[in-house]
Amino acid sequence: MSLTVYAPASMGNVGVGFDLLGAALAPIDGSLLGDRVTIEAAGTGIELTLSGPWADKLPQEPQDNIVYQCAEFFLEQANVSANGLKLNLEKNLPVGSGLGSSASSVVAALYALNEFFDAPFAEQDLLKLMGDFEGKISGSVHYDNVAPSYLGGMQLMLEAADRICDSIPAFDSWYWVVAYPGISLSTARMRELMPEQYDKATAIDFGRYLSAFVHASYQQNQELAIAVLKDVLAEPYRASSIPGYEQARQSLGELGMLASGISGSGPTLFSVTQDLETAKQAKALLEQDYLSQDGGFAHICKLDMQGTRRVD
């Protein structure tokens, strides 16, 4: 048996919800913006091959690759026996892009392994496994990329006793323009730019904006949602470290985009509009002025409501 799994790219934080909000992305042109993992039985041990446009940016030694490590981790946690496994990672997301690149690989790999071994883990248990593994490689557990990549849509992190996250209503009319300039930024380094502590006023603003955004999503109040789609925790400290970001944000506002922000820890930015023509103009503007290196790209997206799925 052979099966292939696709896990979409994701925006962590979505600006207003640092570490607590995430959304999966689906380009409107039908292209798959995310990683794919294929798995089949093999002789003995774990074999891993790499393909895709960003494969050459990954460690070439299989044991150093997170998909290989995912397989070892899954077999240990699931307590299943396997003579051998052959995996292929089709790497379609750049590393350090702010699009949940490592999360996409982890989610695709663990979902594929769970499918291959007849689902020993239920949904929330598998999600916890994804978060635990992502935490091992990033240093701390954050679900705002793995959860939307796995489950799709816009996910709010709950981390309650019986539920890690839950979806909140999306605005179906919104177009999300995302642009990756072609450079990589270390998530750890971008976190170091943020202060260890915040003043009371900032903490209150963060809580107010996030709760108002969630409220507006349930009320389908687009005007309120846009008004509070603000990042007071990360963007003020990260923006100047992303080349061209502040100018691009200003230009997008002048073009008529409703709100813009940093996807994850950057350098990808996102910008929102309800008008497709404005979205096309924004994409063209970003392709001309924000993409600075080979490999940069821009997409007009809706939210990917399916999340991770088999595509074989």
C-alpha cells in the first residue's frame, strides 16, 4: 500500500492572536501551497527521499530530516511494528518563511503514518502528537501552525483538558494575499526581538483585540474584525527586521487593502481585502516591490477549510 498526504501552509498568529490563532491557506488558482509526504512499505528500517523545489535547502542526511525523525517518533509513541518504511517528502514550502514550513512537514508525515497504520490515534491525540514533536524541534510547544494545517480553517488555541483547539467562523468574502520575499528568518531569532515582559496597557489591548476579533467572527461583523486585526505584541518589535515590510504595509494601505500583518514570525506578510481586483493589484505590487530574492512568491488565497488530506 502507498498513500500520499498533503498538509497546507498556515499563518501563525494571524496578527491579532499571537500563539493563539492560526489559519490554513489555499491559493485561489488551485495550486497546493504545502508539503506532501508519500509512504509505503519497504524492506527494513526507515528510508527517506526528498523532492520538490525546496528539497535542496534541507539536511541531506535522512536522520537529520524532521520527517525521518517523525517516523521514529510515531513508531515509538504508537507502539506499532513495521518491517520497513519508505517515505518521500515533497518540500514545497521554504524554511523560515513564516508559512508553517516545519509544521506542514510534521503534520503531513504524522497524518500519513497514522493513516498507514490504520489510525491508532484519534484526532485530538494525533494533534497533541504533532504539537509535541513540533515542540521538540522548535524548543516549545505552539499549536498555531500545526492545528490549522491539520484541521483547516481558522483555529483558536484552547489547550483545555479535553480539547487543544477549536475552529472559529471565517469570513468567506475575504481574500488573503500572502507574499514571501525569498529570504529566511529564524523563528528563534524573531522571538528574541520581543520583550520578556509587557506593560499592563499592552496586555489589555492584546486581550481586547483578540476577544473582539473572535466575537466579530461569530457575529460575522467584518468591519469590527478589520478594526481590531492589530498585532501589539510582535509586529512593533519585528517589523524593522523584515526588509521592505513597513514600506509594503504602507503601500498596501494606500492601495485599499483593509489590513496587513506578519505571517508567523515572517518574512511572509499577509494582507486582507474583500475585492478580488484589489487583491490582484496587491499581488502585483508585492511581486514588484517586496519579493527580493529568487524563490520569492505571492499568492491570492482563501482559507483552506479542508486541512490535511490524502491526495493519492
